[in-house]
Amino acid sequence: MSKLNFSISGNSITATRYDGKARHFNLTVDEPEEFGGKDVAPNPVEYLLAAYAGCINVVIHLVAKELQVTVNNISININGDINPDRLFGLLTVDRAGFESLNVDIDLDSDASREVIDTLFEQVKDRCPLNDNLSNSTPLNYNIRHLVN
Amino acid sequence: MSKLNFSISGNSITATRYDGKARHFNLTVDEPEEFGGKDVAPNPVEYLLAAYAGCINVVIHLVAKELQVTVNNISININGDINPDRLFGLLTVDRAGFESLNVDIDLDSDASREVIDTLFEQVKDRCPLNDNLSNSTPLNYNIRHLVN
């Protein structure tokens, strides 16, 4: 298949709020009040968790269909810890983002444990978010500095 | 500072739709109709782009304040290509996720180009999303297989 391009375009509204548009969807990101925001929307790392959970859901169903596995219900809960010291400019050797992510899945299915193991090997290999989180992605910045 | 924990909890609603909750926010993820969804919400990789853009916004303002740089306006647009072959189970050597991400920023500020360069070195080092995208993150799956 040909490659697909995905994009978001938007603007800084406040020091914590970003309003963006992806296709016909408006997406607002903010921070809780304790991080200086107005808490009008989830914060950036919560958007990342939603992206990852949503991606896992799609790929579980895709692979289950191929394996002719019936899936009745799926709960997906993801959490992780961040040491905010680096973000706030404090001296630390810790990384800025999630140290790791814990993906807890309750899967209601009549399939055998062996088939479920095969299914999740495929999910991990084929889920775009799993790839971009577990491997390095080149980030190309193009900064246009406008001076009035 | 002590570590912060962020989480999302939710359920598969359809083969493409996930409804999750992060703190008091409801987050719905879906896919466009061409990928089998009902297009009721942005898709997983669009959530990732929103997370990254929102994170860059927060960290630009945080660092600008430290450097006593006045920022008037910021536009942040991010896009990237995905080869969907791996996701769809077709033979490919290409990765599943974004090959790379292009971050286009228009920054309206009276600061010198040198100061802006320093600012973005800090942004790249301290933005949690920049870290989790440019470096590998351990992903720990805990799968509970319920059989009725």
C-alpha cells in the first residue's frame, strides 16, 4: 500500500493550552492547575496514553479476526511514572518522559492461552504506537523565527 | 520532586473505538471509515500528534520564561508518514509506526536567533514526548485472559 500521511496544525493559546486540528477534529490540550494550566482538557502525556490504548484496541481486533479468535470484551488500562525534574530544569540523570509504560489488559475470549500469546506477539509487532514508543523515531524540527 | 503517575482506564467499544478516562476527562479514539471505523473521533496516531504538539507548547513557554524571552505567537504543525503494510500484516521491512516526524514551528519572538536556538535545545531535551519518541521506552504488558 502507499504511505499514509497524518498531520495536526494548531496554535498556542496559552502557556499550557494548544488548540489543534487533525482532519475535521479539533483537539485541545491543556495542563492541570497544579502545572499552571486551566485544566480545560487532558494534558499531553494523557493524550499519549489515549493514543496507545486506542491503537492496541484496533490491532487486537485486526489480528483476532485473522486468527479467527472471538473477542467478547477488552479493558485496556495504561499507566506510567514521570520524574518531572528534567522538565522543570532541575539537575537529574532521569529521562524527561515516561520511564516505562504498564499496559494492563483484560481480554475476554474463548481462545486458548497459546493463541492469545500469538495474538499479542502480533499486536506488539504491528501496533504503530508500540513501534514509536519502543523504538527511536527521527524528529525533524523546522523552526521559522518571526521577528516583528 | 517526587514522581508523577499518569493513567488511562477504558474499554473497547467496537473494533476501532476505545473509550477511556484520564482523571475527569473522557477520551474517545476511533478510526476513519476507510479503516473500518465510524470516524466519531481522531485516530490513535492523531492523538499522538496532539500529545506531541501540546507538549512542545508547554515546554517552549516554560523555557522561554527561564530565558526571559517574550513569545508572542506560536504555530505548531506536525506530520509524518506511516507505511500501513506492517499493521495490515503484509510482508515488509518497514516499521509499523511513523517513519519520522516533521515538526514545523512558527515562533514570533523578539529574541535573537542564538537565544531561540538555545531555547529549542532545551525544549528537545526536556519535553517528555520528545523523549518517549526519540528514545526507547520499556513497555510492560500484563494480560489477563478471561474465559467464560
